[in-house]
Amino acid sequence: MRNAMLAGALGALVGAVLAAGVLGAEAQNQTLAVAIDNFTFNPQTLTVKAGTIVTWTNKDDIPHAIAAVGKQFKSKVMDTDNNYSFTFTTPGTYAYFCSLHPHMTGTIVVEATTGDAGH
């Protein structure tokens, strides 16, 4: 009985340690969403920390495609409910637009993570 209790406690401890490691990794690689709806990006400006994954999802009933003004990233054409993700690793301001509808614009502002100041 005692061995079963120790095994259960050890299993719980190992599970907690593994969960903490996974949660730590998720915090560093957080995913944030931008919806494409009614010919707009929502939010139009998004501020994130370096290492964040941004996912655009097309909620319109017509195709859209994402392209960075500085050519850092570019999606394929996305039909309704398709998405595109990009990981922002370098601090800076990234202007982007829909390459099929250039009047649609947005901005991702990437801030340094804690400890990256001065880089």
C-alpha cells in the first residue's frame, strides 16, 4: 500500500514538473491571433514579445494573402477559415498588407523579451 502511495505521489510530481516545463515553453512561444474579417485585420496593430507566433485567420468569404512591406514574411492565398502563422523573433515594427487587397493594412510591433534589452 505504501509503495502504491509513493508511486502515485512520484507520478504526480513528475507530471507537475513536466507540465511546468511545457507551460514555460508556451510562455516563450505564445501564439496570438489576428482575424481577417470584412476586409480588415483585427486587431489592426498588435504588440507582441520576441518569440511570439502570430496567426492570421481568414474569416471573410473571399481569399486574402498576407505580405510584409519589408518582405520578412508572405503567406499563400488563404480561403475562408484558412490561416497563416509567423514567428516574430526580432524586435521591430512590421507593416503588412493583403497582397490581393492592398488597402488592407496592419502592423505587428515586436518588443524585446526580458533580458534581451540592448540587442
